[in-house]
Amino acid sequence: MQEVNIIARDLMEFLDKSPVNFYAARTVASRLDLAGYTRLDPAQAWDIKPGGKYYVVKNDSAVFAVNVADAAPSAGFRIIAAHSDSPTFRIKPHPEMVSDGGVVKLNVEVYGGPIMYTWFDRPLSIAGRVVLRSEDPLRPRVELVKFDRPLLTIPHLAIHFNRQVNEGNRLSAQKDMLPVIAIVKEQAEAKGMLIRLVAEALGCKVDDILDFDLSLYDTTPACLVGMNDEFVTSGRLDDLSMVHAALTALTESDGDCGQTRVMAIFDNEETGSGTKQGAASPVLANMLRRIVESLGGSLEDFDRSIANSFMVSADNAHSFHPNYGEKYDPTNHPVPGGGPVIKINARCKYMTDADSSGVFRAICERAGVPCQTFVNHSDVPGGSTLGNILTSQMDLRGVDMGNALWAMHSVRETASALDQAYTVKAFKEFFK
């Protein structure tokens, strides 16, 4: 149990340092730096060497890391893929809106598919990327900003004005979900309030700020819950728990497994992956091809390497909820603490088939880890994830899996601490 507790607390530290996708990527990169990885610039020529450890950052929000095998260029890759983003609310340009009494609220839009009502009445703050002027207009300066103190809240309407609130409460993203940030005496004080706040935090001039990608996050830290600390509860467990497990396994894997180990952390999975840093882009395929070529391999060697590869698409699954048993498949519903979950779908929303499922089961067996299966209730359509999107770019063998969660896409999700330790152990076995 001590090992489980250590891994759970390290996960919580990782989550608290990663309130939004940009900070998640920075946290991953900093851990890779400490582990001796060399950062590569995609715009420069690469000098890849067998036994080397390298990583690339894309758009400040996606990270791709490799441990290069001392093997033929066609030997193939062992890939774990996950994503850095989670459902949230993005702040729009010119967001300040003044209401009666000088109350200032911010105009936001939904990112991904959050359970919106879980965001009410929480201590919220702001984090993200800020783009600043530089000497070269095509290469502006980029800074990250995170406000550690609560700045906002989204107040619920009192029950006295909506007696049916507990019978179902349809929400409007444009009307109901606008966070309040301040009270001003004069309406003019509100104009440019957010930009001024950001400029002060960065120590720059307001005029230096060209644009921003800023999102809301819940400031409540991750914590352990349960009589025996059985559960981790936090925002962004989907999918940062899998990012943490992949990163831990990669940086703690020793020796040469005969294939190049790869960790691929994409962005924008929650909005369909259709960006230059998403799984539907050629970013991973391009990186793997460049590695093969840098090792002296040909296009034929690259095609052979893909044929020799296997990918674990790591995105979370749904844990059996004791209050809603009827929502789950009667014979395939994962439970907390039951081990990593293989995700299966007859409509091919996941990349799992019997072959790839068998591979992952064998990996778990070798690691001494139990595993489970998730299949949707046949009357409820399921979602998709990274695996089948990536197979549109490369004809990879692979499996979709994840840890079982409660309240997926809530502002605060819950997972088994034991499952995190199980998955780290399975990922280490995969990279062995």
C-alpha cells in the first residue's frame, strides 16, 4: 500500500501543477528534462542516436518523447498515447460584461463536454497561454500565466427562484455559465480588466499582449478520499492520470527493449483531435518517420517499423456507479480497484480487437496486474478516443484502455488510487 500511496500523491502533485493543457505540457517537459531527455526543435535537423532520449513540444500543449532503441531502423515502436486537455471554459476576447451593481462577469465558451452544473459555486481561477509582441511578427513571444488564488465563481440561482432545480435544470452556456470576477464603481473600470490583470502578472505592458488562450480551472487541490485513502479526487483525471502513468513508465524504464519507446501526449482530444497538435494530424507519424530517417533508415524501413509497432491508446473508462447500475452493460462493467480497463466497441469507436486485447491482457499478466473490460450498454452509444483516430494516420496495431473513473467530465472526477499503481506497473511492463 505504501507504493500505491506514493504513486497517488505523485499523481496529485502532477494534477495540481497542470490546471490546463499548456501547464500539463510544461509539467511533462520539466520531468523529461530532469530525466535527461534532450528537447528537439522541429525546425532544425535532428541528429538522433541509438540509446538517446529526446522530446518535442508542439503548440506549447502537446509533447512527444522517445527512448531510441539500439536496433535496426525498422525495429518498430512501443507507443503510449494520451491527451493533455480536459473539458473547461475558454475566455473569449473582450470578455468583460458589467451588470447591475457594477458586478463584472466574463464572457466564456464551452471547451469540450463538461458537466456544466458541477462548475457552479466553486473557487475558480484562470490559467493558459499569452502571446506577446516580439521583433519578428511571425514568431511572437509566448508566456504562460496561472493565477494561484481564486479569482472567479459561477453563482447558482437560489432555489427560491427555481423550485424545480432538483427536478432537472436545463442550462445555457451563454447565460448561466458566466463567472463573476469583480465589482466596479464605474463601468469604464471593467474595460480591459482581464488584460490588465494578465499584464501585471507577467510584468509586461498591456500593449505588448497580442492574444491569449486562457481557461478556467477549479483551484481546489487534488486529494485522497476514503477510509483507507482508496480514491483520488481531482479535476482533469481524464486524461492527465494516463499522461502521468505514461510519463512515469517512460522515465523509469531502463535498458533496451529492442524497440523505440514512445510517449505521445496530444492536445484537443476533447474537441475531436482535428488540430495540428491533435491525433488526427500527421504530427506523430512525421516524428516517427524523422527518427527512422535520422537513424539511416529508408521509407521502406519506416513502413516496416510501423508494421512492427504496437500502441496503447490510454484514455479513461467509466467505473461502475453503485447508484446507477442500470446504465452499465450487465456483464462488462469495470469497478474501482479492478485494474486497467480494455475498451471494446462493436461500431469500432475504439481500436481494440481480439488481437490487441490479447496483447494487453498478456502484458497485464506478466506485470501481475488484473485487467477489466468496458463495453457500452447496447442501448447507449459510446464515444471515441485517440486510438481509432490515430489509425487513420498510421496502420498501427493497438488497444484502447484506461482507468475507470466516476463522474467523467465533471469539474471533479474520482478514481481508484490502486488502479493508478496498477496502470503504471502495466505500462512499465509494456516498455520492458
